[in-house]
Amino acid sequence: MHVSSSVTKLSSVSKLSRFKRTLPALLIAGALAVGAPASYASAGTGAFSLQMQDHVPVAVRTGQAISAQALDANKQLKLGLVLPLRNESELDSLIAQLYDPGSPFYHHYLNSKEFTARFEPSQADYDKVVAWAKANNLSITATTANRHIVDVQGKVSDINRALHVTMRQYQHPTENRLFFAPDREPTVDLGVQLLHINGLDNYVRPFTHMRHRPASEQAQVAHASTGSGPGGNYLPSDIRAAYYGSGSLTGSGQTAAIFSYDGYQASDLSGYYSATGATDPGVAVNNVLVNGFSGACTNPSTGSSSCSDGEQILDIANLAGMAPGLTQILFYEGSSAGDILNQMASDDTASVISSSWGGGDFGSSDDSIYKEFQAQGQTFVNASGDAGSYTTSNWAPPSLDPYITDVGATDLTTSGPGGSWESETAWSDSSGGYLSSAGYSIPSYQQLAGVINSSNKGSTQYRNDPDIALEGNFDNPTYSNGQLETDVGGTSYAAPRLAGVIALANQQAAADGVGNIGFLNTALYNFGVGSNYHSYFHDITSGSNGGFKAVAGYDLVTGWGSPVGPAFISALVGTK
């Protein structure tokens, strides 16, 4: 596998031709019902108070985090000033049509320039935000082609003045560290609405959904003996054989992307193939460094400067293993979720995107970017998590967001090394469920008759997770900082594997002259309630994640189950 030298822009990466046509201005009415819009209140002439509650962490608002001291006035912070979309009701109508097989506009996507012209802020409003930042002594570190975010940097004293807050340090209620956050919601004397300000707190550190087998579970018998890797662990080729068989699709002509809050060592990627015996498919990996990110492996999950890149390596290896003919994998690295996601949308190069990270500054303001992914035919798949059924203490965004596809994990058994699918149970640590505190009402695709019932105990009010699942038990290898690691698991493995399946489907779609798969959930749930459900999914009916059991049909451990690759792909491509 070839890893390119790191690049900060995609000008050197040729964009792939994709099936897109501009839609007429007149759109058929209809929108996805998926709640939680931003709200604003006037704070006087030219001032807007940002009413989204995620600028001040709950622990600060409730007094659980004790204020320690004011944040150093000279400390430099990086912020992202996020602007709201224009014409959002029109966009929702557009998205409804793009994913309605009965619409004449089905899968006729926009490109990034078209999306920007119709739905992003005007150039005049964007320029006002830039001018305001400069007038408040905030330096501009980056502007975005789609006019969605203005990245700035400045001293805490200037940020306090500009946002009418006091940045303080607080004692974290559950971790032995201080974190910073504003003491109140910010107010900007700007005259232009802002959707959100990224980077105002570091209460939740970024973390991966990769897990090592706990010592308490070492004695448990896993199904790893059926894998081709060390100790019977599953290699990417085993997973491709189990879910896709010997089909001819490889992802040829497709570009996939990976989201990461951290860099990786190229030597660890080559070390993975050497140590596991897996075949290197030779997919080019091109690193995209967002907003000045260094590309170093720094382990932001712990705040340590030591490299721990097992997550990054398994993401690349499993995506490439499922789709070994990919043109390239774009590995996006940065310190802000909003910046990374927005760069992916603005570049509009990857047809499918995989993320196995949670925490950091993920939030509901990212929904505007997820909508851009949908409008442009880009699929975003996200690992649901590895802490069993959701609670307010083990859940973190972006899981439970209704605009993305959340992927749970299973325990797979195959017929032998490189063999076919034999059976599957729910992985006990696979995160799923629902939370009113996540802030999202049940989306329209989960309101279809037969999705939520007394058997699966899902919510008829709130978004339920996950949507689908693939193998992620403690029977997989990775490689980190020069060392082979085995008996590793997590929904981290399931997400890139599903992304690989979507790359195969997009290859078939291109060959058939139809659009990319794009937002997956509309099709998933229509398949699930349809008469051919068992042709497209392995229905997983055993196991639980503590709070919920795997049952026939949809459940809050495995979603609709795992894909029966060839039939699943054919259905995705031929749903019109």
C-alpha cells in the first residue's frame, strides 16, 4: 500500500467523475423529519445570542464541574465560526426527492459548487464574519471554499471580549484533569447569524471505538479460530469472503475517505501487513491535513504525546481489504470535527466516508454538513460505540445523529479461514439504544410500520441506534507503534468494513450509469420492512448489549443485521 506525502489541499488529487445533474429550482414539497434545529434570539441591534446549549458543558451548567480559575488571558485558542445554511427547507425537500425512488430526481446529486451557490451563506455574509473576526483581533487561519466555516485563532482575552464570555478552567468531574469552557453562552455583535462556535471547550476528549479484550474476558471462547490471521484472528480478506464471497467488484474507480482526529505512522501500516500476513492490496493512501494539522501521531484520547495509531491502521487496512481496487483512500486528519467534515464535503471527492471516533467537538451543528453529504451523494458511516446500551455517561456524538448511518458490531463465525459466512450473534459491547438527551426526535425512516415494536423495545419518540452491523468482536488484529496487537475489537472495525461494501456498490452503480448510493438509511429501512428483507440481511436474533436483546427484524444491538453482500449491493444499486 502506497502512502503519499501529506498534503493540505486536494488540488493535486483529481476528482472522479460522478453522476450529478442540477435540479430545477421548483422542487416537490416534502422533508425528512429529524428535529433539533439551531435556534437564535436577538440580543439587541446587530447582536445574536447563540442558544444552542452545547457551548457550555452540562457539567458546568449543573455545577458538577467546579471552577478552578480563569483561563490564562494570553493563551491562544483555535475556534471555528460556523455559519448556518440558507434555504434549508428547500434543501430538506431536495434531499427527500434525492432518496425517493419514485422521484424523477432520484440520485441526481448536486456537486459542491452547486450546493454552495444554493444553500451555503452568501459571500457578503461570509465576508462580514471575516471582517468581524479581524476587528476583534482574531487572526484568520483558514477560510473554506463552501463558505461554511471561518477558522480563527486568538488570545483568550480577545475571545472573552468578542464573545462576551469568561473562559475558565474547571475540574473535570470524572477525570483527573482541568478542562476549559466559557462560563455562559456566547453573544456576538455581528449582524450575521452564526450556527455554532467550535473549539470553545475541551470537556470531552476525542476517543476511538477500538477496544482490546479485557482481562476479565480472556477466558471466553471467541470465534477467532476461523480467521486467517495470527491466533485465528480475522484478516480483511476473511471479512470480504464472509460478507461478499468471491464476487468481482473491488471498488475500482472509487475514492473512499477516513475521518481521524490523529495522524499515524506509515511504518505501522506496512508493519500490519508484514506481521499479520495479510495481503497488501496496494491502495494509495493520500493524507489530507486540515487547517494546519501537523500529521503527527499524538494520541488525543489521553492527552499523551506518545503514538497509539492502532485505530488509524485498522481503519485503512479494513476499508482497503473490503474494497481492494479502490483508486485511493483519503485520510483526513485534524483537530476539529467540523473542519474535517466540512473539508470532506467541500472537496466532494470521496463517495463514502468512514469514522470510528467520538467526542471532541462533534455536535448537532455538524448536521448541516451531513446534509451536504446527502445532497452530494456521499455516504457517511459511523461506529456506534463499544459500551453496551447507551446511557448519558457512555454516549457521545456523532452516534445517534439521524443524518448519518450508525454501525454496530457482531460476533461472526465463518466456515474456516477465508471461508463463507456461517453464523452471527450480537457483540455484547455493541452500543445501541436511544436517549432523549441526545436531542433528536425519531426520523421518518424509523417511523415506517414494523420498525419499532414491543419486541425490540425501541423508542417511538427518539432516534434509535444502530442501523446495521458487521463483525467487531475481540478477534481482530491491528498494529500500533511498531507492535502487533491481536484480540482487538470494536465498532471501529465494523464501520470501515461497511464503507468498503458501499464502495463496491458505488462501483456497480457507476457501471450501470446510475448515481452513488449516498445516504444509506432510507434504503436500509425500506429494505428492512420489505418482503425481501432476509435476502439482503443476516437477521441476527441472539445476544444482547445489556439493555437490549437482538431479536427478529430491527433491534437496538445490530440494527437490521449484517449485509448479505451481493444481494445487498444489487438492491442498493437497483432500488429505482
